[in-house]
Amino acid sequence: MSQKQHITDVRMAGATGGVHAVHRAGWTAGERGAERGRPAAPGRRTLLRGVFLGGAAVVTGVQITGCSTSPPSGAAPESTERPAATASPGKRVLLAYFSRPGENYYYGGRTNLETGNTEVLARMISERIECDVHRVEAVDPYPDDYEETVARNAREQDSDARPAIANLPSSIGRYDTVLLGSPIWNVAVPMIMSTFTERFDFRGKTVFPFTTYAMSGLGTTERDYAASCPGATIGEGLAVRGEEVEDAGAAAGAWLRRIGLLRE
């Protein structure tokens, strides 16, 4: 396989977004399990082609609703070491995320998810801390079909597109800390996250990214948000492998303690 073909094949690894309304936290573990799809048998397409939409975790006026383990198998979540960036006690926290359900990568094959991997991780995080939660929704929803989403993401990355968001908050000014969640698509955050971050003034805020992925961990997340959130401090990120997100509670809790949001 040529290098060019390899790059094309991995374009959609990690896609786990979605297009539902803003949710209130309080999701239960039972809800998470019931909503997950069963894996489909691997098809003829190559493993590298499949990983674009798989999803994974790596550690490095619209209403916004309030929100209040065992370690994963296989590759453990990784952490980017940024100990200086921690959230201060008493600060207001916003958790904003994009997630895609539908057909996703799953260990070389495909599975249909009623709830995207990134949403599962966002729920875990929001259950553990005091925060407001906002789900980013596209005006033009991403297809359920895996290959169609791969192709759309490729077009958006190639054209440096800013996909329209259906439910932008009027302001994030009252928040001191912002958790930004998304899948990793072709090594980067989906372009719709740039639409979100470029809409607001992040000066003086601390941003902590969290992602779900198939191969690339946090990918270029730190660089992406440093560019689109000028004046913000980019803290340690969390990256979780999509296939292992149901077991990521311990990793999420440990990450939240390291960044100063969970004090037990």
C-alpha cells in the first residue's frame, strides 16, 4: 500500500459524533449499555480504511443544561503531561462535545451505535463533576453510513470548512474552564469543533480536551485548539479508545483528579 493510499484509508478513524439535542447529565450505566450496538462482522475493506470512524480515548441563546471501573483492556489511555494547567476550585465548568452515532469502526469491522463513543465518555465525565453540558449539533447532520461520513470529513478537511452548528450558545463568558470533547477523525478534531471554538472568546480560560479514537489518540487536538482558542491555556487531554469506552470510568476519574476538577 502506498503512503498516499494509507492516508486516505485512515481518514475516518475515530468518528463517534451525533446530532441530538442538549442533554442533562444523570445518564446511568444501564442506559449506556442498552444503547450500544452489537459489533458487525468485519467486511472486505482493510483495517486502515475502517479506523477513521472508530473512536478512541487519549489523555493529553441556546440553553445549556446542568450536570452534576475497571481499567480498559488492551492499550491503556495515555496522558499528555501538563501538570501546571489545573482548574481552580469554585470555577464554573462547561463541557461541550460533538459525537456521532451510527455505523462505526469496531476492531477491524463495523458496529452500529445508538449512542456515539464520545457521548458515552462525556456522560461519564459529567456524572463525576459539577458542570454544564452542551452537545454540538450540525445543521447538516453527519450520515449514519460510515463511508459517507469518511468522504464528507475528507472534503471538509481538504477545504478547511466550518460546518454550521444548529445550536450555538449565545455566550460562554461565565465559564472559566471548558472541556471540549470529540472523536478524532483523520488525526484531527472534526471541523465542526473549529466552528464552535472560533465563535467564542477563550482568552483567560483553561481548555481540557477529551477524545475517542481508533488509532491516533489525541491526534493534533492540542495544536488545533491552541490555534482556534487564542489566549486560552490548553491543559492535559484525555483520549480513550472507542472500543473500550464503556470501561473508561476509572481513567476518566483519574484524569479529572489530575486536572483538579474531581476532589475525593
